[in-house]
Amino acid sequence: MLSSLAVVSLVLSGVSAAGGPQHPPDVLRYGRPESVGLSSEPLHELVSNLSAYTHPDDYGDYTDGIHPIEPGSANLIAHNSVIVSHFAVGDAVLYTDVNGTLLPPWKRRKARRDSIYDMASLTKMYTTMATLQQIDAGLLELDAPVISYIPEFAANGKQDITIKMLMTHISGFAPEPRPPLYASNYTTIEQRVQAIITQKIANKPGTTYQYSDLNYMTLMLVLEKITGKKLDQLIHIFTSSLGMRDTFFNRGNIEGPLFRPHTYHRVVAQEFQIDVQGPQVPRRPQPVRGTVHDENAWALDGVSGHAGLFSTVADTAKMCQMLLNNGTYGGRRILRPESVDLIFTNFLSDIDPENPRGVGFQLNHTATAGPMASMLTASHTGFTGTSMVIDRASGTFFLHFANRVHPSREWSDNGLTRQALGYWVARALGREVEFPALE
Ligand SMILES: *[C@@H]1O[C@H](CO)[C@@H](O)[C@H](O)[C@H]1NC(C)=O
Ligand SMILES: *[C@@H]1O[C@H](CO)[C@@H](O)[C@H](O)[C@H]1NC(C)=O
Ligand SMILES: *[C@@H]1O[C@H](CO)[C@@H](O)[C@H](O)[C@H]1NC(C)=O
Ligand SMILES: *[C@@H]1O[C@H](CO)[C@@H](O)[C@H](O)[C@H]1NC(C)=O
Ligand SMILES: *[C@@H]1O[C@H](CO)[C@@H](O)[C@H](O)[C@H]1NC(C)=O
């Protein structure tokens, strides 16, 4: 069977890396699971279990029976401010074509603990932080209509859409802009921004839950209007104050090592997108690697409120811990506690009881959090294979960043590995839970 030696040495080295008595109590540090009351054994089993899913097998409806769930992943688990597990399995760069022909061994790259992943829709969580910061600053109101910041947004019946409706996906927008922003209908960014503002809606505002990228594209435009800063700048302000050095947008869609030359080797490969989607999608080197996978974010020059961010599990961990700390990290206040509470408040109990959501995040979402799901568990996924789960009740969070779309989005749904992480975390917490069933 697969060995879990990697995590053992890592947990031990974590002890020596832990801070001394001067270590601020609200900052993450490495430590043994037992030091915070967790069991090590399930966390060791987790490593070989996730590694197993990088091999082809029959995983029920999660794949077509012949492909792996994902080529590899970076993972991080923390409890009571202690990182109890941080490891990578499988590969970051593995295939030479859409059919899964393997690269020669010397061209492959293993996934690393500090691999840089395209966060896809986890970008929305960062946009959520930037939005809550403007609410805290008094520049934005959750219940105000979008038209009080962008009057032209009233076009096509959108005058009653509020900031809160955008953040909880009840604005009435269809899932994606039509035609797509990367379609030949548009030639400039300005035209695409105009298309977002004048977009039609599919439902009456405030009546229907429908997850939509347009909600977070619109939030970007609102934030940029009220602050006079670009979204990537706004997000950089708080990520840099949290000490996140590997969290960035690729504004300009700069290809290859020309963009951030010192980190490109850590960026994972994504999809052979043109082969999968057809010639209408962005024309760029394949597989997509280092420019945003999401075609609409690409059409917005690489920066959008719904997708575009790149990060590592260690960087994103700081944001998760800040939320568990109710808004502070390293003694700095990023959000007011009342704003953090909005993430853990279900705003959809009347509209859609099956889909509880706070601002930005889903609540009680078993498909992402597995057996850790509860109304105090906020979670989200990204299309490329990323997921983030923050459990307020137990003071725990766990991150699974995978490039499941390498080489093709059609190979798998990695909900299984996302839930598996939740299973092993629950076991480490001493809970008797069932492993997620194959469908
Ligand atoms: C992962 O662990 C669970 C629980 O022990 C087991 O049922 C499942 O078969 C394992 N998955 C793989 C791919 O080995
Ligand atoms: C992938 O396989 C399909 C079906 O066999 C074939 O038509 C296509 O040319 C292959 N693509 C590449 C890039 O090898
Ligand atoms: C977008 O372009 C397509 C293809 O040229 C065309 O069929 C469609 O009508 C256009 N849509 C809009 C809204 O202009
Ligand atoms: C954060 O706020 C929640 C809700 O008020 C509270 O239950 C929890 O104890 C707080 N956590 C910390 C670390 O202050
Ligand atoms: C949470 O989700 C589970 C499983 O979907 C469901 O049985 C339970 O009723 C939900 N809890 C609440 C408070 O809605």
C-alpha cells in the first residue's frame, strides 16, 4: 500500500517550527494533532487515501470508470490555530494531450505542498472579504441596491437587486453571461464590462436561488466604483497584510514563465481547453497553465470577482484562520466580527431551505464538507478542483486544492476527494462517521 511517511516527517518538523512563548495566539503554527486533542492515525490514512484517488479505477459516477479523480492535490488541515496536516499527493503537470498521454518522466512535476493552484470560484471568497471590508468602512451597505453605486445597472429590470442578493445568489441572474464574454461579439474589455451591466435576468430579484458568476462580476464593478481601485489591488491590500506572498491575479493573461518567473515552476497545469471546448474558447498555449482557466475571467484581462485568483493552501489558510478568529490575524483586524457572522448566517431559509447560504459561502453543504457539514460549516468549491471548508463549531478548517481539469474537465467530478477530506478530519476529531458513498 501507499506509504504515509511524508506526513509523519512533516508533522514532526512542524513541532520544531512552532513558535516559542512570544508566538501570537491568533496566528497559525505547525504542531502535532495530539497537541490539540486530535488523533494522528486518521490523518496518516488520509494521505494514502487521497493518493489512491490519483490512480485510475471505478469511482462510480465521480468518473467514467477509467480515469483517476484528479492528478494530484495540495492539502492543509488546521484545528485551534494549529496546522496538523499539510501535504501533497500525485502530480501537478502530468499529461501531454487531452487524451491523457503521459509526459516523459523528466517533464512531469510532482504536486508540492506549495504548489500554486488556479482557485477558480474560490476567488469569490476573496471578493467576499473585499466586499465586507467596504461594508466595515461604511462605503457599502448590504441591503442597498446596486443602482445606488452603478445607476446604469438598472437596465433590463435589475433596479431592485441588492448587494446581499449578489452575495447570496438570489439576484435573478442566469448562471453565466450570454453570449459569453470571450465570444467574438466583443472586442474590448469596456464592451464586456458594459455587457455585464446591461445583462438581462432570468428570475425576479430576491425570489430564486441560482448560483451565478455574474453576481461576483457585478460585485467587482461595484467595489471598483466606490473605491477607485481595481479588484486585484483591493484583494492585494488584505492578502499582503496577512503575509500571503503566493496569492495573485495574472492581470494581462501573461503566458508562461514571463509572468512571475520565480514561481512558474510551482504553478500546476490545467486543461487542454481548446480540445475539450472547441475553437471558440480563448486561443492560447495548451494546456492552460498560469493564465486563468475560466474563459470569462480571461476575457476580463485575467481579473474578475468570480474567478482569476491563484493561491497556495498555506496562503489561503491564513484567510480561513482569520475568519475563525472572527476577523483578526496576527493582531491585525481585517474584518469586524459582525461581518464574519454574515458568512455563518443563513439568508436563504425562506427562499430555498435546501441550499442554506451566508454571504459568499454555502452552509451545511455535504457535497463539499462531507461528514463535517453543519449549519456552522461554511464551504465553497472551485471548478478546477479546489475546495475550502471552515467549521466554526469545532475551530477547524481544511483545504483541498486539486487540478482535476488536467487534462480535461470531462474526466471527473472530485466531490469524492473533497468529502473524503471531511471524513478523515471528522475521524481525527474522534467522530463516528461514514465514508461518502459512491453514487
Ligand atoms: C479511502 O478510504 C475509504 C475509507 O477507508 C475507503 O472506503 C476507500 O475505498 C478508500 N479509497 C481508495 C481509493 O482507496
Ligand atoms: C484524442 O482521441 C481522439 C479519439 O480517439 C482522437 O480523435 C484525437 O485526435 C485525440 N487527440 C489527441 C490530441 O491525441
Ligand atoms: C453574438 O454573436 C453571434 C455570432 O456572431 C450572433 O449569432 C449573436 O446574435 C450575437 N449576440 C449578440 C447579443 O449580439
Ligand atoms: C467568534 O464569534 C462566534 C459568534 O459570536 C463565537 O461563538 C466564537 O466564540 C468567536 N470566536 C472567537 C475565537 O472569538
Ligand atoms: C443539514 O444537511 C443535512 C443533510 O443534507 C440535513 O439532513 C439536515 O437537516 C441539514 N441541517 C439543517 C439544520 O438544515
